[in-house]
Amino acid sequence: MDVDLRKLRYFVAVAELLHFGRAARQLHIAQPVLSRQIRALEDELKVQLFVRNRRATELTRAGEQLLADAQPLLASAEALRRRVGRAAREPDTFTVGFAPGLIVTGPVRTLRERHPELTVNVVRTGWDPRVEVVRNGQADVSYARLPIDQRGLSTRPVLSEPRVAVLPIGHRLAGKDRIDIADLADEHLLQDPDAVPEWRDIATELRRPGRRPTEPVYRSVEEKLEHVAAGHGVAVLPLSTATFYTRPDVCHVSVSDIGPSQVCLVWDSARRSPLIHEFAALATEL
């Protein structure tokens, strides 16, 4: 038996909303049609996916498992559709993803000048995740900061840059020319400690009983800076990112003993487009 992706989409809509009426409106279909499709899916899979009563709709254990498996499956199907569509359009369009703080104007402009018949687009990616635009077919290539999950991807180093500590303007270390990572050991780090392994290691070594935990972790740069400005903690960012988000209530200080932020260009390893390799060369040169 082949799984019907349309039924899976219907199922995911109901599973996420836990309401058949709202799911039907979201899908622009009649509720009885949606109910019949879900029953047909249950019959095909030979399991019960939902428990329904007058008060609520709940997932069964089988339904929870199907939701966990269906979401990436549908994302992969959408990525396939985009990749096939992109292949049909080539070489009419070329899209470059870029992370916050990075400037890609040079190689983008040069590619446009070399190929005036080509529409070269740019798309700003989120801070995390940074390579999904390549995997899902939104972009042909994307700039990304290491570390990333490199499975199925080709990469080419583009640049490296210093990382700095971002502090509230009244912080005890504000105004210093340079600090060591040990100076931040007792600070609340407003990001995943694995992103700053030097801080994680020294904080573990020097941990004191009264030290605050690192949770919650804030994903976007904007969130981090709001909490830095409020005095809730500090962040370690690439210099270009800290400069890009300059604001009067925070400052940044160089950290002498941590490695630089590495930026690479990434693309789908299965792609064979000459434009990708041409742009990769431009990104390295400019």
C-alpha cells in the first residue's frame, strides 16, 4: 500500500489543530469530506489515529507516531517539488541565501553581469536553521556559519571572522579593548553553550554553586540583544553580526582566546549546475 500524501496533509492539519472544523477551514474543504479522508487513512493503515468526544479531539499513540513521521515526509515532498520546478527553470533563475550580518552583494552582482539573461535572487535565512533553504529547494546556494549538519551538502569555505562578546552598555567589562573567555565564566550565556564550546568548557571547570543556568536559550539575534540590553546575560556573536545589529544600549568586546566564526557556502551535493560552481568561485574570490 502506498501512502497518499494528500491524506497525510489532511491528517497533519487535524493533528496540529486537534479540531476537525478548524482543520477543514484551513484546508478549504468541507468537514464531512475531511472526516471521510481521515477514516480512509485509518482504514488503510489499520490503526485508530484520533480519539474524539464532545469536548476534545486527541491523538492516539499511533497518531502521535504518524505525526512525527509525516511532518518530515511532507517537507521532503515539498522540497522535491521545488527542486524539480527549479530544474525546469534553470538557468533562468538563481537564488542565494545569506545569514544575518553577511553581505553578498559582490558575487551576486558579478553573476548578474556575467549572465544578464539570469534572474539572480537573494533570500535572507534565519539564524537557525541556516541550511534548510538549500535542502528544501528555496535557494540554490546559501552562506552559512559553521557548525552545520553537512549531510547531503557540499561546502566551500568563504571567510572567517572574529567573535565578540556582546554586553549591556553598563557591564563591568564594557569599554575594555579585549577580554578572555574566562572573564565570562560566571555570566548567563543567552545561547546554546555548544555554540561557544570555549565558554562551556571554562564555565564547567570554574562552575560555582550559585551560578545561574543557561536556560532559556534564545534563537534569534534580536531576542538575544533584547535580553543582553535588559541585563539578563551576554552573547558571543560574529563581529559582522554584532556590527550589523548596532544599538545604543549594548556594546561588543573582542575575546582573545576563542576561535573565529567560519562561514562557508553550501549547496545540495546532488546538484550539477555549472552556475553553482561558478558562484562558489566568485564567493571565494570576492
